[in-house]
Amino acid sequence: MNLRLNLIFILITVITITLLSRVYFLSIKSNTYYEELSKNNYINRINKIPIRGIIEDRNGEKLAINEMGFAILIKPHLSSFKHKEQLEEIVNLIIKHFPEYEKDKLIKEYKRNDSSYNHEFIKIIDYIPYETFFPKYTVLASQEDIKIESSTKRFYPQKEVASHVIGYVGKASKLDILNNELSSYNGIIGKNGLEKYYNSKLQGEMGYRDVKVNALNQEIEVLAEKEPSTDNNIKISLDINLQKYIQQIFTAKSGAVIVMDVNNGELLAAASFPEFDNNIFARGISVKEWNEMRNDFNHPFTNKIINGLYPPGSVIKMGVAISFLENGIKDNYTVNCSGSLPIGNRNFRCWKTTGHGTVNFRKAIAESCDDFFYKGSLKIGINKISQTLDKFGFGQQTGVDQINEFVGINPNKEWKEKKHNQPWYVGETVITSIGQGNMLTTPLQIARYTGYIATGKLPKPHFYKANYEEPKDLNTPFEYLDIMRKGMYDVSYAQRGTARRYINSKVTIASKTGTAQVISIPQSEKVRMKESELKYYQRSHAWITTYGPFKNPQYAVTVLVEHGGSGGEATGEIASKIYDKLHELGYITSTE
């Protein structure tokens, strides 16, 4: 009997608790839930889209701006057969005033975005310039089925100048929208260059306006409001006038030029040739334009500043020489260069077939003696050379504020084992010591390393001050750097300096030339063919990397001419003119 009563009591208790819980949920919890739902019934959030920030050069010259215009939208729910004539009448009115648009394409765009769940007007034309649209504004704005909104289009007033660095915007893809909500509202996103690297800064932050509306969707009260961000502009280190000048004097087909402040890494100019007009991407590139650029053997799409990979040739020799000194070779070390070095069944030639005679460190840099580096590299081996060059930033990103920067190749035994599953051969050490073989660098890596030779500190190249970092002290002894600097001075001014005939600037310049082969020279060739006798795409790449003024280094100038042949001949005059322009613009005041 007691057991039965206990069971009845427990059952009553459980039922009571269940009923009380349900009462609590209906009266308290669900009230909160439905209150939130009800807000959506009478509170509308109107998003305020920020205007994309402009990009300016260091002097305030505009590099990327927004041109004002208008977009055309049509009211929703007209896709059905029932409203077919109404939709066609609206579209016919639009193309009557703007005949450049096609009726079928506009209707297709409308239907693609129309749905029973969408109650917003549907955009069918993103942008019509202000001056084109304004005379028609009254006619279209008076139509209740049409909505006119202000719109902007990205415009690059400098056209192709600095196009690779500035980059461009394009229509946001589904993946872009997934990763960047704001791009679903403005429809565009940075696709390349600074436009992409600093997209978050340039696009800004969205604002909003929360309003209470009645059953007829009429506004009753503003509940909350936030303005979109307006501080979206960026000012970069480029001097566009210097950049234009470089474009004028770079008459070669393809290559790169970099002008960098050696003390802080600011890039005053950075050009990749050939260039292209970014506006063709902002407005939408045609199939014909795309195919022409894609099939150009000079690769205009490639940003050669950071994505061009080249054998550095002799411009790497200062770094290799420092490695010799760091690894036990004395600063009074000399070799007798006879013009070639036999190793096994191969004969490694110096560029000067008659030889350089007795060569020390300074002369090896000044006259670019290959044999000096062959013999020194055999003393210390590839791993130690690679270790030193790693400190100078080879085989790694510089950290510049550009997207998808390549790292290049700083080869050693471990690299070859991983890459090719093969052992390293002594001949590879020899050719790597003069910047050939598997070694690949970018022009920006060469400019950065030149800045280190000039100052003893490794800068981080950058265009925008937010990307600045304090230059690194790598603790290379002053005596070692001094030898390299004097050797580079001799390249420009000593009687047998490899750039002596081509350096003619009023500014005193330290330099190093390089001629990087793109095809191997057969051992059977006793006398090397002249570069001018080779087919264009078989000619060597021409390098010069410099800093100046010599006694008070301020800027590094690195020039690469693809298939330019002899380094000094193809590049020396370009570098000289750039230093004279730096002096003319007031960046360099002492010529020494």
C-alpha cells in the first residue's frame, strides 16, 4: 500500500514539474524568442556602404580613385509569364535611352537574381557615368518600377604606370563574398597589387540605419544609426613622377626596375615591364584583350618585381665573397686566373678567356672574375655559401606589401636531395658561386641585399608605412662590407671596372653588373658567341644593382633587362639616369 502511494506521489510530482516547465517556457522563454522575431517584422536595417578609399603617391598624386555614376534597379517579382510584358516594357525603356545595352542580357540578369524570397529591387546595370546618365535621370527616376542609385567605378588615372604595384579591383566572386561580407554589397573586391593587399583598409567598414516601420513598410522612427568609415585612403611611398620617368627611359621589351631607400626600405619606384592599363580590368576585360595579353611572350601579367625568377649572375658575388670571409678565407686571399678551371671532364671558364691574372677580393668584384669565386667556393662548399645568402634574404620572401611574393631558390645539398632526390655535385657549387645553376632570385631580393651591402642593415621593402619594420643588423664585420663597397666603387670607376663605360651620373655610384645565362654554353664552344648573335630569347638577362651616393648611401637602384645581353651595357645608362633624376627631384642633394 505504501509503495503504491509513493508511486502515485512521484507520478504527480513529475507531471507537476513538467507542466510548470512548460508554463515557464511559454510565458518567459518563448516570449523572448518571439519578441526577437517580432523585431524583424517592424525593424528594418538599411546598410550604408562605405566609399572605397583612394590610393595616393607620396606627394598626393592620385593613383586609384572612384568615378561617380548611377546604377539602375528594377522592382522584384516580375519574372513570371504573367508579368512578362511589364518586364519587357521596363527594359525597353532603359535601352531606348542607353542603346549600348542588350535587352536579352538585361532580362537574363534580372531573372538570375529574382526570387520569391527577395523583396529588394534588383540591380541590372552596375554603373553608368554621371555625365552620360544625368540627362536621362528625370525620365527614369519617375518610373515606379525603376530605382536609381548612386554608384562608383574604380579608375586609375595613371593608366599603365605602376600598374603591377597598384593592382586593380574586379567583380566579387562567390568565394570572395563568402570570405568578405562587405563585397556582397558593393560588388567589387581587390584582385591584385595594393588593391588586394590592403583591401580591408580600402573598402572600410559598413554603416547602418535601423528604422521602425509599420505594416505598409513606412518609416516611423530611426532607432539606431552608424555612419560608414571614411578614413579608408592610403598614401604610399611611390613617387609617380619618378615612376613615369623610368617608364620613358626603359626602352627594352621586358624587365624590372626598383628604387629603394636603403635606410628604411621605402620603395620610391618599382616597375615591371611590359605594363598594362588597370582600367581594362576595372571596366571588364574583353576576350580579345585577355588573349592578346596572355599570349604575349614578354608576360605583361607577371609582376617581375616579386614574381620574376632569374639567375642573379654576378650581382650575387658580394654575398658569396662575404661567405668566403665568414668561413675562414682570409681577406688577403688571391688566385691566379688563367681564364678557366678544369674539374673532372669539364672546363669552367671565366668570362674573360685570357684570364685576369692575380686577383684579390676587391679586384674580383670590380672585374667580376669568375675564377676567383670558383676556387673560393671549392674551399668552403655550397652549404656555407647557402647559409650566408639565407641571412641576406635569398630563398625567402622580403615581406613587401604585395600578394603572392615568390621566394626563389637558394640551393644547397639538402634542397637538391628533397627536390630531385639526387646528390650534390662539386660542379654545381662552382656555378652557383657566380649566380648560375639552380639559383633563382627576384629583382626585389637583389635590391634589398644591395641595401644591406650599402648600410650593414637589411631593410624590409614596403610601399605603405603600416608595413614598415626596423632594418635588421646581421652583424657582418665592417671590414668585410668595406671590401665589397670598394669593389663596387671600382666596378663604376676603376680602369677595368665592368660598368666603367656605362656609368655617367653626376651622383657617385657603387655598382655591380651581372650577365645571367638563360641557356648553357656547350663545352665544345671555345669562343663564346656574342650576345647579339644569339636569338632574342636565348640572350642572357642583364643586371645592374647599385647604391648611391657612395659615401652616404641613400638609395639602391636595381635594373634587370630580360634578354638584354651584357649587364653593364644594357643597364648602366638606365641606372645613371635614375640617379640624376633623384638628384633633380631633390631626393639626393650631395653628388660627392
